[in-house]
Amino acid sequence: MTIIDVLFGVFAAPFLGRALLVLCALSVAAGVIGVLTSLRGLEFMSDGLSHAVFPGLALGLAVGGMAGVLPGAVIAALVAAVVLTILNLSRTPSDSSIAIVLTATFSVGVIIVSRGGGALQLGHLEGLLFGRILTIAPSDVAPLIVVTTTATAAILITLKQQIFRAADPLGSRAIGFSALGTDLTLTVAIALVVVAAAATIGSLLVLAFLLVPGAAARLITSRLWLLFPTAVGFALLASWLGLAAGAEASMNGWDIPAGATVALVFVSGYLLTVLGSVLVRCRRTGRA
């Protein structure tokens, strides 16, 4: 099989086409929202939300099977987003509030899994943790695209407020932008991306998808409005290459979750970006 077949031909299979379509929608959302996450320094909150989604995944699976995974995750993520936003705007230190929510929700998830019976513990726990991107059912494609599109639309509608809030929190309040409304919109959008990513590449690999594109974009360009298309382009390319690598590994008998290969390509792309940034900086320093 040639490299062209690996990168393009494998997606002729319907299940891989569905996986690529969902990852593309997720990449757009993750790229846009990831930039704001990086600018606001909300990486730890994203980690907390990724853990908060886990009990929703487990409860939805226990109650409604695979069809209940996405609704359960959405409910859990929205509740956690509201709680975290309120705690962050209160006098509770942000790291403390996130740690509290993280510990409480993940403990609930562990309890649900332990009480869910052998099928839940053995048959589906790996899918919840490491993803099921290659086994996405046709009926799951539309809901996942709706979730990611909703998250992207919410940010694009409030993008001016989001950027102003990231650059000058006091100034944004002074001209009348609501801190609660802006923060809640961003947190809910992060939560929705976490839900979609957790339902596809797994709850343990969500952070690579959400945080890496924005961080890489900030190394590639310093122009604010170029950050968003750069992050989206990075996420789309890494998703395509990672999914192709995962599909090729599966076809050759390697029992590797495709979500893991996607996450690995994201991280590898970031490391290459860091290396390129260092080389450019050294070259500029040498010229000076």
C-alpha cells in the first residue's frame, strides 16, 4: 500500500469517512476555542471538565447503552461548566474550585463504573477512556456535529467580548460586557468540545485535542486574528494524519486505539512546532 493509499484511500471505507467527518467538525471547534483557552490560561479548567464528563459518560452508558453516552456527557459537562464558572467568579481560588469539582465528579464516575456490572466495567470502560472513533455509528454523527457546531457558534457570536475579556478583564467590564455571561459562554463551549472529544477519542485524551492547537498557533504566529485559522488548520491536519495512521495500524493487526494515534500526532506536531520556533529564534539571535 502506497503513502497515497494510506492518506486518502483508506477513507473510502464508510466507518473511516464518518470518523474523519466528526474529527473535522471537532477540529474546527477545538481550534477556535483552544485559542481562547490558551489566551485565558484555562488549561487546568479544561482538565477539570474532561474529568467531570466521565460520570456522565458512565451513567449514560449504564442507563441507555451507547445511545445514552452523549446525552449523559452533555448534562454532566453543562452542570460542571455552570458550577466552575460560578466558583471562579466567587472568592474561591480558581485552582481550588477546579480541584474540588474534578475530585468530586471523577469519584462519582468511579462509583458508577464499579456498580454498573461486568458489561459496563469490562466491555465499555476502555471505550470511555480511550475512545471509539473507528466505531462511531451513523446515528451518532449528526448529534456530535450539532454539539461541536453549537460550541463554535457560541464563541463566534461572542468573539469580540471573549477577546476583550482575555486582553483586558477590567476594561471589558467597564464598557458593559458581562463577566458572568462571557465566562459562562466560554466554559460551556469548552465543555461541549470536551463532550464531543470524550465521545470519540476518549476522556483521557481530550486535552491533546483541546489545548494543543491553540498552543501551537501561538508559537507559529503572534497576530491575534491569525491564531484562529492557524489553530484550526493545525487541528485538521493532525486529525487527518492521526486517523490515517490509526486506520493503517488497525488494518495491519496492531490493536491500538485510533484516538491514541490522533492524540500522538497532535503532540508530535506541537513538539515539531516548538523545535521550529526555537530554531527560528536562534537564527534571529545569530543575525542580531
